[in-house]
Amino acid sequence: MEQMREAGELAAGVVRFGTPQVGSIRATLASVRSCVHDAEIVVSATSGVPVAGVLGEVDYELIESTMESTPSGWKLMTQTVGAGRCTGR
């Protein structure tokens, strides 16, 4: 976010997080997948024009997370985001 601000850019749009699905669960670990519609894009703060490349494009993204159970609740352990890896779900 700091780099975006320094470059005169900001994020505009909405992210719809889909319906997360738990793929597997063990005593302390769970895998979660969700197809996200990411309509939040990076735009020039002065012109409002989307930046070039993937940051300026709306896409569906597959988010795969590994959650770890801790004494204070479930916490994100690892996460990958795959742009274009799922379609309009």
C-alpha cells in the first residue's frame, strides 16, 4: 500500500470472497479454497485510469489457504493466489 501511495496509485472496486470450502481438516491444520471475484484494481490517483498489467485488471482468483489451530483460534499459516484459475462461480 505504501508503494502504491508513493507511485500515486490507489485501489478501487470491490472483492467478493465467494464461498470458502474446507478441503481437509486435521487436528491442527485445515485447507481452505475459495474462488474470489477480485474487482479491486489499481488506478492512477490523478487520472483514475487502471495501471498496466494484472494489477489493473478484474479477474477471478483461486485462493488456497492453510489454517493452523492455535490457543487463540484459527490463524492463516500459508496462502497462494492464482489469478485466472477459476471462472465465474
